[in-house]
Amino acid sequence: MKIEIRGVEKLSFRERQAVALKEMGNSSEQIAKKLGLSTSSVSTLLQRARSKGYEVVIILPGDTLGLFGQGEEE
């Protein structure tokens, strides 16, 4: 699985860091600790990033969801 953040060029460096960590499943508290910020600063970064309209796309290989079996009978 891969994630792609579309519109990332609109985000500041710190917003990119916060968004990437959030999309990787980190909580605001974990992000704050990793970036050396307060949780309110992380919330502000994420809110600003959302207002700039980034979009996250998850790219999954076709067989990940079990929809394309090998050797299926016709």
C-alpha cells in the first residue's frame, strides 16, 4: 500500500510533516512529540493544511483486496 498526497505543493514544510505523520496513523499527541510541538500547534497545522485542499489517495495493488484471484474458473 502506498499513499499519495495530492496538492502537497500548497502546504508548508511543517504542514507536510504533520499531514504525512497523520496519514500514517499517528495521533496528534504522537505528532507533537515527534516534531517537538504542542498538540494545539499540530491541530493548527492540520487545520491549515485541510483548508488548502490537499487530498490523500491510497494506492493498493489489485490483489490486496482479494478481488482478482489467480486461476479463477470462467
